Amino acid sequence: MIYLTDRDQFEAAKLHRYKSLGEKVVVVGVKDLPAMSATEVRRRIAAGEDWQSLMHPATIDYFREIDGPARFEGAGADDSGGEDDE
């Protein structure tokens, strides 16, 4: 199964191509959501700012299910992903 978004014409072209190949395709409706980098989403979560308005409701549900917000809240602006050298 292939998941695509309804974001733009490129996604529409991929949808057409995959369907022509007989693939099962699910289109996730995100065209009404703002285009935002993952870095900005992580920054907002860490800062305690609104992040839910940037995600599809199913993504929010899954993220909460895996306790995602707690992984970022209070983490500050450091987005390096590395560990401290001590």
C-alpha cells in the first residue's frame, strides 16, 4: 500500500502513475494544513506552542499514542539529535 498526500500536482502525478501500475493508494488529506518543516514542528512542541494545527488528526492521535509530545517538551531549541560529550 502506498500513502500519498493531496498537497500538490506532483503528488497527483504520483497518484496517477501508481494507480496505472495497479498499486493500492491511500491519499491523506493535508492540503488545508500549512506546509511546515519537521524542525519547526519539533521546536513548537519543545516550546509548548501550538503544534496540533500543523498535523493531520490521525497523525496527532498516533503521536500521542507513542507519547511523542513528552519526547520533545522542555527539550529547548537544540535540534542536533546528538548526545552530550562528557
